[in-house]
Amino acid sequence: MALSDMDYASPKAQFTFDLKNGVFYKKDARNYINLLSIKNLNTLGNYSLLDIYLSTGNVIEPHYHQNASELVYCISGAAVVSIVNPFTAKLLNFQIQPGQVANVPQGWWHYEVATVDNTHLLAIFDAPVPEVIFGSDILRLTPASVWAHTYCLNEAKVKETFAPIQSTTIIGPPSSCKQAQPMRTTQGEEAGAHGQPNAGYGNPAYGQQGYRTL
């Protein structure tokens, strides 16, 4: 139903929603995402949101939203919002703390990393239902032969590297991950213990094809 067709006098008109009933993804008790879209609240206009909870070092995996811009607001804790600017071919890292925001334009590749425990983010979209394409799906659904041929890589090593990615990750690293190596940015900056960035980090310097909706 288009919003313009909404009968606000109807007993079916919804004006409140408890986000605890809109769980989109849950990795564990400290890392999960709640969703509010027009599918949950039928009187919403052209906006929606994700209520994100993360512990130190957890990452909202690299992805992009093909139908919406995203405004990331930090409620508590701290996070680094990383964005690839397609106009400058630069990776920008923005550290946000409570009361601060980072804006991700529509269609831009980005990810968020919690730098302290009990991080709470609110991601607001200018679409009633945000669509998303996740990096894990791009990696696992593109044949290894295509990666190898396109970038002159060893196909066997590509298969071995991507083999553990069996499903959409959404919040990484997976609970089964045993690696303890520090995370690095593409500029070579090294994250501190448990993924917390060192000083200076954070400042600017599907088997089927199709869109996934949240």
C-alpha cells in the first residue's frame, strides 16, 4: 500500500512499534540489529531505521544500500564508520562518539566497527524499506574462477580463502572465528587490541541475483 493511500482513521493504522519485536539479525546477546520499516509500522513515511548493538571489534560487514542514504548516529559507546568515496577513490574513516553522526550517501560502499563495548548506533535511511547488498554475498556467490581470471589470482587459493564464507555475515567476525590478528585499514593503519583503533585512526587523511531488503 502506498502511503498516500493510507487510511489514518482505519483501525489497521499503526502508530507505535516495539523494536524488540523487529529483530533483523542476532549474532549473540551483545551484537544484534533491530529493524523498523514500513513493513513493521504502516504509517511510516519515506524513512526507516536500524537499531544496532555491538561489542568491541565487531563489524557491520562491508555493504551498500542501492536505494537509500544512511545517517549513522552514535547513542553510546564509539564506532568507526568507514566509507569508500567513489569520486575520489579514497577510504574515509570517521570515529563517532555519543551525539555524533556520519553520513553515507546512497550506493556508497561502507562498514562500521565498534571500538568499545556496549556501542549503540542508530542508522536512519531515507527509504521506507532499505535495500542492501552485503560483501559476503558478493564474495561467496561470484565464482572463484571469475575472481582469479579478472585479477590474475590463483583460483585454488581464492577458493580456499572464501570457502569459510557459507552465508551472509552481517555482523563479523563469525562466532566460530579463531583468528586473533589485529585489524588493519587499507591504508595500513593497524587496529589495537580487540580491534580498537590506535591514535590517528578514524580521521579522514546471492545463488540468485537481486536486491535484498531488510
